[in-house]
Amino acid sequence: MAYNLLKGKKGIIFGALDSKSIAWKVAESAHEEGAIFTLSNTPTAIRFGQIDELARKTNSTVIPADATNLKDLQNVIEQSMEIFGGKIDFILHSIGMSLNVRKKRVYNEIDYNYLNKTLDISAISFHKVLQLSYKLDAINDWGSVVALSYIAAQRTLYGYNDMADAKSLLESIARSFGYIYGREKKVRVNTISQSPTRTTAGEGVKGVEGLLDFTNRMSPLGNADAQECADYCITLFSDLTKKVTMQNLFHDGGFSNMGMSLEAMRTYSKGLDDVDMDDVL
Ligand SMILES: NC(=O)c1ccc[n+]([C@@H]2O[C@H](COP(=O)([O-])OP(=O)(O)OC[C@H]3O[C@@H](n4cnc5c(N)ncnc54)[C@H](O)[C@@H]3O)[C@@H](O)[C@H]2O)c1
């Protein structure tokens, strides 16, 4: 059900790869809520993903960009403003990638060139988007910028690897830039810390099936899925959350505040001493 929450608003959505992507669901929902927007992803993702289909469905233009490349990003912002005939109201940063995860390098043996790439793609790109938007004065007063994070920024979760470091940095950038952008231009900057979700990036995390099951059982409301994350993003882009900024907002069914659940206690009391860890991992 649509509420016209984004009627007349203009945005940029980074990171829709296929119909499982969180950014894809955000684009569909933003379209239903009356927004117009451009879509961006890497040339490779555009070639191999399904973003053109999303662009047709939502009447939007796709602008290629490697989010680590300042020229590419500037082009996305300038071209978007040209298409809209004015400034932007919202930006979604839904970008993440780790070569250490992809190449199965464990955290105590990471490759530092890969780490630099992880940080650049998954966190510093957010700073680049913000810095360019600020310099180009591309965002309207009371605009809203959201990036997607994960609880591994605060807690250690098996297998998340150097993406945990990237998410910590991402959340820090939201606070530091959020202060400046709020003070000078009344623009909100937040991160949403989302439950583990079945997407191309999500499925790359080691032991993801066990993780999804664990967090689902530990969360009183269960895991939040990609569509529910999109719904939350829409509220943050809307005028109903104008004073929310510099926050990392957990969207995880309550997982982040759990210690021990009834279900986990019951399982634990059955005894885990005989469990063979090789079967688990
Ligand atoms: N899936 C989960 O479990 C989960 C949980 C919490 C947060 N997140 C975060 O949500 C965001 C979106 O991920 P998703 O789960 O929808 O997966 P996804 O694989 O659909 O999206 C990741 C996107 O990042 C893009 N990308 C990678 N390198 C890029 C680059 N150099 N320049 C521009 N774009 C690039 C990919 O092309 C892809 O579209 C990521 O930041 C991810 O870390 C995901």
C-alpha cells in the first residue's frame, strides 16, 4: 500500500543489482511512493545484472559509476540534477564488496590491497558521495542520505571478515559528515543496520545459512527482509523523520538488544558438548 510519502521527491539509488538487492526493493517502493530517481551501479553490474529491467519499470535512467571513482560519482550527481531540472532530495548508498571475503581470505590472513579496496568500495565511497554532493550543493534542505550497515560494526560475527571494519567506518562517516551536513545545509545522514538478508552480497558471507537461522531465532520479531528494509528507507527519505540524523538505526527485529533468548536457552540446555564443529562450519 502506497502513502505518497515521496511525492515530488527526487533521488539517486546506488546498488541495485538484481531483484534480490535491497536497493532494488527501495527503488520499487520509492516509485510507488511517488518519487523520481536515477539508478547507478558499476558498468559490470549493469552488464551482468538486471538493472535495465528495474529502470524500465520505474521510468528511471541508469548512470554507470564505480563508487570509488570521484569523476564517475560527480557525473552521476550532475547528470541526475540535469534530468530532474534541480536538486536532489534523497540518496541511497547500498554498496558493499570485499575481495577478502570473495577470495576466502580469513580475517587473520587478509590481503591488505584487498582491505584497501573493501574500505574504499564499502565505506569511503560514502564519504565521496557526501563530499561531492556537498561541494556541488546538490541536496535540498531537509534532504536525506542513507547507507546500509550491519551489526558486525559493533559486535564480532563469525565470517564477516574485513566488512566489519568497513561498516564501522561507514557508520563513523555518517556521524562525522552528518554533523557538518546538518549544521550547514539541514541535510540528514544516517545508516540502517539491517538483519542478514538473502541477496548476492549477503549470500557471500561465510556460514550465512546458520547466521540467518540464528539471528531469526534470537530476534523477537524475526529477521527483517529486504522489502521491510526498503519500507524503513522510505520513512527516512520522507518528511516524517526530519530530525533524525547522525544515527545508526537498527532494523533487525530486536536482535541487537538480545543476549539470551528462550529458544537459545532451551537449545543450550540440551548440551552442545558433543557437537562436532566441523559439521557446523
Ligand atoms: N544482505 C545482507 O545480509 C546485508 C545486511 C546488512 C547490510 N547489508 C548491506 O546492504 C548493502 C546492499 O547489499 P545487498 O545485500 O542488497 O547486496 P547486493 O549484492 O544486491 O548489492 C551490493 C551492491 O554493491 C554494488 N557494488 C559493488 N562494488 C561497487 C563499486 N565499486 N561501485 C558501485 N557499486 C558497487 C554491487 O554491484 C551491488 O549492486 C551493502 O552495503 C551491504 O553490505 C546487507
